[in-house]
Amino acid sequence: MLDEITVQVIGCFKPGVITIIAFPGVGILDGGSTIKLPTKMISANLRMPNSEFIVVRAG
């Protein structure tokens, strides 16, 4: 089964790592969560803060 999760880029706080928030607009206390991904996993045109895209996760 594949899950599609809407995410939004927060920023790059460490070299080589992009921090994103899953389920933007749902606050961290209400089920949103931050995820750190290697920069190379995200296309260069989606790395800017506030960029939104869909992550497909096999679950």
C-alpha cells in the first residue's frame, strides 16, 4: 500500500539535510510532524522554504 503525504519545506538547517513538515496546516500538536531528509532526495526546484509537494511512502 502506498501513502501520499502532503509536506512543506521548512528549511535547510544543517548542510545536506532538508527539514520538512508533514501535513502542513495541521500543527505539530494536532498530528503534523517534522521530518529530516537528505538534500539529494529532494529535487532542487522543491528545496526552497514553503515549497509544497507530495511524498509517496510505501507502508
